[in-house]
Amino acid sequence: MTTELLVDHLTKQLRMPTIHQQYRSLAREAEERNLSYEEYLLALLEAEMEMRDENQKQRRLKQAVFPVQKTLDTYDFSLMPSLNRNRFITLAKGEFVDRKENIIFLGNSGTGKTHLATGLGIEMIKNGYKTRFITASDLVEELLMANEEHKLGALEKKWLKFDVIIVDELGYVPFSKIGSELLFQFFSSRYERASVIITTNLEFSEWTSLFGDEKMTAALLDRLTHRSHIHLLNGESYRFRQSMKQNGELKE
């Protein structure tokens, strides 16, 4: 068996697809540039690592189940003066995840809450954190089903594998009493163990109407807002103002 066939065989066995694909071209480049054996080996290993990192990122993006992938770069902060762009640049580094802190976006429909939550989620994936996106109504449905099948413990373990969970549209759909209690347990189970990002159209004073029980709501807010980053998105619809700006109808 020739050297090339042996290299092909071993790189397949060792599951190094990038080295398998690139070792010939990088060998020619190393020869042209008069690189040492060590420099050639380093180039091979760097190529393999870069591809593995990219593949992991793509797997985490798929696992996150974002309905639409929107980034922080595409959010026009000039249309929402109440937000501090530099604060989001800091949050995008992911230190809040290491500290098990939460982020809550409160504001009217159309103010860009989901866009910002998704943008931060994508940044967390780039930083190597496992992230999952789900609407509050879908999460409650999943919790109710697990409760009926006596699988809440298994579901909790599944969700705790994620470093960040984005719970979108909390307050848009009312829950049953059992659903509210299960959602309370869900958030409580993540308290100081892992981060959540929540988007809601309800002010904190209105959460009792969603969860029904005043004491439970107070306890939930106490947990969620402890060590949290709270962003108020006020004013006109971000989507409306963005459309006006694109059409040249919004004066700067």
C-alpha cells in the first residue's frame, strides 16, 4: 500500500475529514513556501480544528431551532433609543451565561424583542454555549405532555443540558392553572443553574393575570429578576419604523 493510500486510510479511521481532504494541497503549499515539517503539521491541525468548530457551530444552530436567524448586527438600534448598543456588545461576550444570569425583554409587539433575543442566542452559539429557542406556549404544551406521561424529571434534565433557553412571547397566550404551575417549576429549576432569555409584552405588574396566583407570581419574579438584565423596549413598533426608514419616509 502506498503512502498516500495509508494516509487516506488512517485519516478516515481517525475521523479527520479535513486533513483527509487537504493534506495534499497543504503539502504542495508547504513545499512552495519552504515550511518546516512542524509548520506543515500545524497547518493541517489548524484546518481540522477550524472545520470541527464550524461543524459544531452549525449543529448548535440547528439544535437551537430558531424560527428565523436574526443577528445583532442587523438590529437598527437608532430606531429604539431606549436601548444601549454597547450593553448588548458586552452581553454578546457571554459572561452572563457563566454567571447564570437572565435577560428579560419587555415591550409592545413589534419592538424587536424576538430579534434581539435571537441575536444574543446566535452570539452564545458562536461562543460555544448550547442554546434553545421555544415559544412560551410550546414550552407549556411540552411540560403538560410530560406531566401527563410522568416524565417531568426526564424533561427537566433534557432542558438543563442547554446553557441558555430563549422563551419567546410570554404573555401572548394565557395558560391553564396546571400549565402556569409547570412553567413556574420550569423557571425555578433553572434558577442559579442556567440562564434564560425571556421576551414578553406584559409589564411585571401584569404577570399575575398570566400565572393566576399572586404569591406564585411574586416568587417567580423574585427568581427571574434576581441577577437579571432587564431591557424595556418602548415607543412605536420597531418593525414599522424600520419599514418607514427603508422606504425613506422616516426623518433622521
